[in-house]
Amino acid sequence: MQLIHSHPLRSFLHRLLLGGAAILALSGTAHAWWNGDWSIRKKIVIDTTGAGVAIDAPIGSAAVLLRLHDGDFQFDAAKEDGSDIRFVAADDKTLLTYHIEKFDSLMSEAFVWVKVPDLKPGAQTTIWMYYGNSGNTAVAVADPKGTYDSSTALIYHFSEKNAPFTDSSGNANTSKNPAPTTDSLIGDGLRLTGHVPVTIPASPSLQVFPGGALTWDAWIKPGTLTPNAILFSRHDGVGAFVIGVDSGVPFVEVTGPNGVARSAPAAPIAVNTWHHLAVVAAPGKVSLFLDGDPYGAPLAVSIPALNTDMILGADAQGSTRPGFIGDLDELEISKVARPDGFVKFASVSQGGSDSSNKLVAIGQDEQTSTWLSGNSTFGILIHSLTPDGWAVICLLAVMAVVSWTVMFTKASFLNKNSRGSDHFMKAWRHVANDLTALDNGDMENAKSLGGRVDKKGQKALRDACIYHIYHTGVEEIRHRMSTSADNRVLSAQSIQAIRATLDGVMVRETQKLNKLMVFLTIAISGGPFLGLLGTVVGVMITFAAIAPGIAAALLATVAGLAVAIPALFGYNYLISRIKEATSDMHVFTDEFVTKCAEFYRPRTD
């Protein structure tokens, strides 16, 4: 510690790293991965602001419908029944209850309901969906009852075929009889023909007290525009609660001690179109909603006591009013007056329109196996990198590409030189004992070292620096032999001239070997300093903004070292190879000149 604090720069860096570690400790939890056994997750954003679908009324807890298809969900990565799906709150710790209405991996279609507690108007709520776990830890944990709050009395998805309809709320309000079903807005739905009504038996959970609260909502699609068609009815003595569609005009009708009160008509709906219909009853007020908006003026009445069977698609026994003809889906009855925002949210989120996708936006997959994904440590750093850091890293990337290119091309060149030198030295050992092949007048014979190197070998020789020196030496000898009276004698001056020429060739070959090596020197010396520059600037900006991201600043230093370290090893390796090749040229030059001086020395009788 004394050594660290003895230098001002080291002391500053020491405090800097300690501060960065503290900030990382505070900010790292937002990017945690809930469970490593799950390899894929996606962010789901519920946006009730103007950027999504503006809802300014209270919403509360709601079961949010997720429509999954092959465009936003990898069915082949999940279990065949979807049992590995999990939902986690924004803190990436709190599990959310959910259940699957339909999961068809073959047709790549699924409908999943997940409970999101306390949705706020004019705000964004984030949850995470995890999947991609084929292990034993991914057991089915779907909980239909837990998906809805305690005020929900009945939920019918109508997904049963040729069987009574099951209540998903957990209150066991199963229908008495089955009815025809068909493909509907959300999975399967009820087909009402006007002749086969569905009876829902009375139960304590469905009992309504005088002046009590009630919410009834469902999706309807009229097949015909019949006058006074009854969609839902419940009669108990003199009291009654009836919902219907009168020639395309939805209505609610309440019968009590003061007679019958019926909602005022408004704009009719078209045939064969889906609409969300809701009735909210509070003490002294019954309101009708169509597609999430109030439909007509509310009734200033209270609902009567009701504790009898309920009927879908028909009125009470003995009534002459016809039953509703068309489709019905997602019937929900709650023993509470749902707020207007809840009704609006249910209508938009379940509709499957463009507005639904804006309100409930399903993000892209993030995978633990991807090192650049947002959940990985490196991915988090990449996403937190500041513009100045990007500038430094881009410059370092260019340096890295240049240095790697130099190392690759130079290593390839040296390998070719080494192979060519090996070919040459094997043949040269034979020629060195008798240099007649150099001056016998046949240049091709000299190139092939007296015929000892074939055409393929000669091609390899051209890549050897030693061969270039040899070739120049042969040309110098042949030139002097052609002008000498005694074509077997070279004077001392000629030998010195040949050495000077060969020295020049060796210098040029050495320059060729060292060409571009300066880029590696720049990468080694400049990379870490550029990285340190990016780190310091990034740390300054981060501390100035008092925000997470200090770890991203250190990424610039890492990038600088990533440039310098490979370049350092490559530089040292290539320099050793170049020195080796240069030494070979020196040795050969001396040997060549010595052999020439010895072979072509003046002879005496």
C-alpha cells in the first residue's frame, strides 16, 4: 500500500477503481439474469403513456394477454408444452403467476395470460419472460387461479371441446352443459346459435347482493343483427340483469322494484366484427362500455339481488325474445366495479390490433450464450459505452486490423522465404564445391544451380532472399568473365566490387523484410495509451453525470491492451525471424564471396 500511495498517479487510479467498484455494485442488479438454467429471455413493456396507448384512468392488477407466434418466440427452443416459460418482474427476482390458454408448437401459436400487479396509468411497466430450459428444473408451474385477483368470480376461455366449460378463476363455476366451439379471437370461443344456450349454475362466489358491485365483460361477434337478441340473462324473482344486442345496438337491462331500466341506444356495431363489451355496476350506477369506451349514458340504478343460474345465449324460461346468434369469447365476471382504465386496458390489450402491440410490446430475445447480448457482462459494457469511448475503440479497432494484417502477411512472407532458403541451401552445398555452373555460359543452368533444382523448386527459390543475392552474384561473375582475358580469373578488385554489389542487394532485402513493421511498433506503444485516454475521458464523463457506466470506461483500456498484447508477441516473433533471415544472408554473402575468391583466384604455372 505504501508503494501505491507513493506516486500521485497510482493513488488516483487506486481511488478511481474503488469508486468504480462501488458504483458497479449499486447499478449491477438491474441487469441481473434471473436464473442461469434459462438460456433465453425477452423484455415485455406495458406502455400506458402516449408513446404506447394512452390510458389516464386507474387500472390496478390485470391479467395481461401475450400472443406468441414464430415472429416473436422461438417455439423450437421451448418445451413442447411451454412448461419452461417463466415470468419475472422488473427487478428480475419476483416471479409472476401465469397460465397458458393455448400452446401449439407445431403451428407456432400460443396464448398466455400473466398477472401484472398494480398497473399504473400513464406509465411503463416492464416484465421479463424466460424460456429455453429443457432440464428437470423446468417443471410446469402454471397457476390459472393465481393469475386473477380475488374479486374475479368466473373466467371462461371456452377452450374445452365437447365438454362443459371450466372456470379458470379457481371458483369451480363450471357450466352445466357443453356447447359448440369454434376458432375465435383468442384461441377457441363459444358459438351461440340461438338454440343451444349455456347454463352457469348459481354458487356463493356468483351471488350478487342488492345494490352490490359487478363487472361483466366479454368479446362478441354478432352473426346476424337480430332485434332484442339476448346475450346474457339472470332472473331472480322480480329482479333481473340482462345484456343483449338489439339490431346491432348493445344494451344492458336492469329490472328492480322500480321497474325495468334499459340503456339508451348508440351507434350500432357491424355484423361479423369483434367488439369488447363490458358492463360495470356500482351502487346507484350501471355503465355500458364498447371497445373500452363508455357506450351511451349510464343508468342511475342499482342491480338487484341475484342468486340463480345464469344463461348465455337466451333469456329466462318463457321469454319470447330470441337468443344471440354469433360468437362469444373470454367471458369474465367480477364481484367488483372495475375502474374505467381496467376496461380500456382489457379491450386494447386483448384485441390483437396494432394498438395491442403498442400497449404490450414484446421485445427481442436475449440469450446467455451470446457474449454480446444485453444480459452478459460484456454486452452490458457495450451498451453503456459513451461516444468518446466508441471513438477510441473504433480507432483501436483500425489499429488492430492493420497490425493483424501486417503480422499475417509478414509471417506468410517469412514462411515462403524459409522454404525457398531450405531448397537453395541444399543445392548450394553441391555447387559451392565447383562453381563451374556459374560461368559456363548457360544462364538457365546457373538459375537451377547446375540442374539440381527443378521448375517447381525454382519457383520456391524466387521467394528466398538468399537466392536473390545468389542470382545477383551470378550475374556479376558472368559479366566480369565475359570481359576478362582469362575467364577463370577474378582480380581482388573484382571480388571487392562483387561484395559491394551483394551488400547492396542484402540491404534492399533487409528493407523488404522490415517493411511495415513500424505499424506493429505503433500498435504496441500507442494502443495502451489510446485505451488509457478513453478510460480517463469516460471516467470523467461518468463521474460528471453521476450515473452508472464507469465499468464501460475501463473497456477502452481493455481494448488498448487487446491491440498491444497480440502485436507485442507478433512483433517479437517476426523480429526474431527477420534477424534469422538477415543472418542467413550475411553468412551466405560471405561464403559466396569467399568461394568466388578461392575458385577464381589467379593461377600460377
